[in-house]
Amino acid sequence: MDSLPNSAAKRTKHAALARPDVGEFGRHELAILGAPCGDIQALVARLLPHLAPQLRVAYVDADHAAGDSAAAEETAGAVAKPVPYVAENGLSAELVDKITYRQLNLTRALDRFTQPELLAHESVVLVNGNHFRARQQVVIVDPRKPLEKKLDRLTDVRLILLAEGQTELPAVLLEHLSAAPLPPVLPLADVAGIAAFIRQWYQLAVPVLRGLVLAGGRSERMQTDKGTLHYHGLDQRQHTAALLAEFCPDVRVSVRPDQAAELPTGLTALPDTFLNLGPLGGILSALQADPNAAWLVLACDLPFLTRDTLEYLVSSRQPARMATSFRSPWDAFPEPLVSIWEPRSYGQLLRFLGLGYSCPRKALINSDIELLAPPAPGELRNVNTPEERAAATRELEPRR
């Protein structure tokens, strides 16, 4: 069984929290450097038809109208240039609806915490590495932009591209990369091959899928703990955990702290750290425990749910989206308690909580998600009252 991250670092002033694995601009970022900026921009433009819409791609660059000075190259980061109206008239921010896209102009600096927050919805961030750093890099070998002065930015090179007329790698680059296996080398003109590499690079970094049984509710309508009810020979916490275990290397049961000691043998508790928030508290507690995993979340009151429906959800997962969910057959909204929540959902859920909303469905409705039609809509029916329990028991009797 996979264990959750060990965040018990030696700290005396701050809580020992597991941190999301993000770079300068996002979880999956590549700086492209070594060629003139115009060539980098052109390469990104040629790549987009091969990457979108499967991947949501952001591009980070500097304002070249302001020049290509050394000072600009060392700027902490900027996604959009503040227009003169903002600076000259005392505005600190300006949001402009351009109809086909939105533009946000800020006068305040974009620090390393703000940048990934602004780009949290994007699955891949491509960065002009002549101006900004990123955790991993694509290097273009082009004599017009010698690499000697940028070697300190080559911390994790994943791909080398040869500009037209280039057939050999510079000795300075080979020496710099000698401590690790040489990355793949492609012609700069091979746009399809570069796009295929980026898709594969992204797929190899898809977060692990963990399972979470939501069983921390107070079951007030049922008048008894819904997780302890038996429909399939096991209580619903055990039955749901067994379903999840077929798809997840690690399954936890979300419970209130006072319930943890009551779990049956073989189940692993994940006590809520976000209290009195209903299902949102369980999901946030899981993401806090491991913010770099995706969590396949199931409520414990779904006795009709089968392996086939769960397999369809997992096989249809889109890690490039915030979540993968079923459309509810009753109101057509996303069903948050039969969903895969990707790591980027952590910040989005916290944002909604900060705005005063504790409904995870609202976060799904207002986010970039993959919404699926359930193959067997009746399996999403939950059981909340004694009358519904009696009806469910009668209907499920032939399946035993």
C-alpha cells in the first residue's frame, strides 16, 4: 500500500504540511531557450494545433516592445504587460473582457506564489526561457543565441532541438549535460515530433490515483451511520473501499476524528482536518494529506454503484482537467461524490471556501472539468433515509 507523503520535517514555527509540487508557473512547465524570441514564439504557435484541446496550454513571455535588456531577462515574471491607462491613472488592476479572451493588467509584481495561482487551470505552461526560468527545459541549438551565458538555467533539460543547418551539439552543452543521460534530440522543424514528446512528457507525470471513501457524515436522515449498513455482505465502508482498491494503490476512509477508532479491521482512516464542512471537508483533507495525488472520491451511500461504472470513470479520466465527473441523471449537474479530483482542484476548492461556499459541486460547475454521461444512471442513486434503505435492500437482494 502506498503511504501518504511524510511531511514531518524539522520545523518549529510552522505546521508540517505537504506542499504541492509546482514550479515557477505550474505543475508541468517547460522553458524553451537557445533561439531568438521570435523563433520561440513561432514554435509555440506551431505546436498549439497538435496539443490543444487535449491539453490546456499557457504561454509565458516578456513584452518585446519594451526591449530585450538584461534587466528584463531577470524579471521575476510577468504574464501580461500593464497598459499605460493602469499606470498613468492610478489603477492597481484592470480586467478587460476582449470577448474571445480576458485580459488582466496589474501594477503589482507577480511573485512566484502568484504566477502558478493565475495559471492553475492550465495543464502545460510553455515559457520563453530567454526571459524566464522554468523547472524543466527544452534547448534549441542555434548559433544566433549561444548557450554559454545560460547554462545556469539548464537545470533539467528534457529535449534538445537542432535549428536548421545544425547537425552537432555544442561541446559546452555536452559537457554541461554529461552527468545525466543525454536527452532526446529532434530537428526544430519536426513540430509533430516535438508535440508528441510534450504529450508523452505530460503523460509520464500524470499524478497517482488514490481512493477516498467519504464516511464522515452524521447520517441524520438515516438515523444511523450509513457507512455501517450492509447491502452486499460487508458494511458500506468496506464495500466501497473494495471497489476503489481495484483501481487505486492506496485507499483511505474519510471520517470525523472521533470515528477513526471505529473502523473495521483492514480499513485505513483519514481523519478530517477541515471540520464541519460536509463532503468538502473530506475532499480537502485528502488533498491536504497528499496534494500531488489525484483522489477518486466515492460517497459511502451508493449501494447500486458497480465496478463497471467505476471502470468507465477511471478509463475516461482526463488529468489535464481539474476533475472528471459524471453528470447527475437527476439535475444534469456534476456529481462531486463520484469524481476524480486532480491535484489542481485543491486550490480551486480552497478559493471557493474562502468565498464562503462549502459545496464541491459549485466548484465543479465553475471549473474546467471532464463531464461524462453515466453508463448506468441508476447506479448514482444514493440512499439517505430508512425508506430508501428498505427499497434498496429489496432491489439489491437478487444480486447477492
